Amino acid sequence: MFHCDSRFARECRRWLHQHPELSNQEYNTAKFIREKLTEFGIEYQEVEKTGTFARIKGHSDKGKTILLRADIDALPIEEQTDLPYKSINPGVMHACGHDIHTAALLAAAKKLAELKDSFAGTVLLVFQQAEEFGHGSQFFREQGLLKNYDRAFGVHIAPDVPVGTVVLSRREDAASCDFFRITLTGRKAHTSKPHLGQDALQAGAVLVGEIAKLSGRLLPPDEPVNVGIGTFKAGTSYNIIADSAVLEGSFRVFSEENRQKLKEKIAELAESVSSGYGVQAAVEYDCFARAIINDETVREEVTQTAVELLGEDKVQISEAPVFGFAADDFAEYLRDVPGVYAHVGVAEEGSDSARVLHSEKLAPAEAAVDIAADLHIHYALKYLQR
């Protein structure tokens, strides 16, 4: 059984962890990735400056094509770990495991390039920028790269799962995430003469309450849905009726049908409230990520691969979505092609590392990068050599 170059994988991970970069600013990260690909003799193309799309061609182009994806960006978090390779970039940290994801795919690329004469078909490698920003995958789609492949596979660390264990959702893995902004425009007046104004703040306050009720009123009680408003800005002085108000929030669901229902209903509520208070409403939406839905056939293929690598007792199938209402734009790679997201445990017994993502104290077990790399290698080989 083939395994990744563990020393290489861990050295890559340590360098990446020490040099994190924010979304769409991953210039040194992209340079590092491309230098390694060049060393391996792998062809690649740049995607919107910091993204990289590469191909490993087997001995014949008549086989299948599999896409392997890793996200490369970090978060605006000040690291608070004791790792000897902790971030040297102030206020920036790999607190979501993207350093492990990237290092694992690089190690897999190295091994698959060495083994290219053993399989037919093509391995596509995606080193995607701006996952945290929510639009990185769109750069690849806009360049026409997210087509003409037969399988998509990705991994994500799981900080609450023991290292050595892999978890896959049976079907739904992560919810969609749609951002919305509602801008209300009214007319100023002194608060002593409210009849001369059109109160955007009051209309906004009512709208906040109405939107908060949506999750329990629009969909069946057993339908998972999350609606939240994070910002509400209005007013300039205590004695002036606000002539503008801006609300920003998001909604998260697991079906396209419910995504559309929520978009329509939020627009209806905005129109109704604005009409009642004599203000104007403008609603904007932006889809940060669609829902990740695992394909049943691919899930069985990946499960079998993971069992062969780790043993049956180290592979779990979750009936509930592993990511829950968190979102990830890996979903973009699954829009037209069957695929799966696998969650690799990184929790070390006795470690004081945080057990949640996006924590300044997250310190994943290094062994996880080997496991993630081997999953990429063996699933790709297993699929292409069939």
C-alpha cells in the first residue's frame, strides 16, 4: 500500500502554518504551491492570481478524471498557541486547517506524479483561494474549469474527532449560506415632530423581528434552517428620526427549494414593512456557498478506501450533517458532478488544543496531514485504476 512522504507533508504543513495569508492575498502561499508542483513536473495554470489548477495525466487519456481540492487561505485571528511554527504574520492564523488541507494535497500530488504510469485518466488538483471569503470556487467556475470530470473529493479537519478517525456525513454535510443586505431609506425629522419624517430605524426594527420568526413559520418544524441578522445600523443622533437603516444577515438551509423560499419571503417582508412605514426598501443577496450534499455511491467508495487505510473502527458515518449550519464552497465542485467531503480527526488525547474551528488555540495533530494525503492518494488511484 502506497503512502505519502510524511516528512515532506509535515514540512509543508509547518511552513504554511507559519506563513498564513488572508483570502485573495495568498501570494506567498501560491508561490510555494507552484514551486512544489514545478519540482514534481506537474503542469498548472494560475486562477485569479492566487488560485492554482493543475493536472496529472496518467499513461492514457482514455480513463476517468477525478478532481481533488484544497483551500489555502487563513483567518484574521491572532494565534495563541505554543507551536514552534506558530504564525509569524500578526493577526493572521490558519485556524481552520487549510494549512493541513493544502499540505496534504501537495503530498498527494507528489506521490500521484510518481505513480502516473500506474493509472489511466487524469487527476485535477485545485488549490483554491478565498474559501473563508466565500467566492474562491467561483474563480475556477468562471474560467470553465469545473466541468469534464467524473468525481470530486475533498477533506476538512475535524477538531472534535480523535486523530486517526475519519467521519463522513451520510448525505447532507454542510448548509448553504446566503448573505442578505436590506437598505431602508426614509426622511429625517426632529423626534418632536415625527409626523414630518419617515422612520427607517423603526421600520428596520420591525423587520428584524419579522425575519427572526421566519425559521419557525415558513418551513416545517423538522426542516433544518438557520436565519440570523448580524448587523443593524441606523440613525445619527438621539433626537433625529433616522432617514436610513441597513440590516445584514444570512440564512442557511440544505435544499435549493428552501433557499428560494427564504429569498422570496425576505423580499416580501421588506416590501410589506417598508410600505407600512412609508420608506423604501432595497434587498441584495449574495450566495457564499451552496449546500454540500454527499453522493451515496461516492460516499461508499471513499468509506471503503478509508477502511482499507485505517480500519473499520476508525471510519464513522454520521446521520447528521458533520458541518451542520457551517458552510463551505466545496459545494461548488459538486453542482454537476458526484463527490464527497471527508472529515479527518485532529484531536490529540491530552492536548489543550481547542476543539472548535476558528479558535486562536487550535493546534491540530500533525499525523492528520498524513492521513488526509493518503486518502487523496488512495481514493484517486482506486477510482482511476478500476
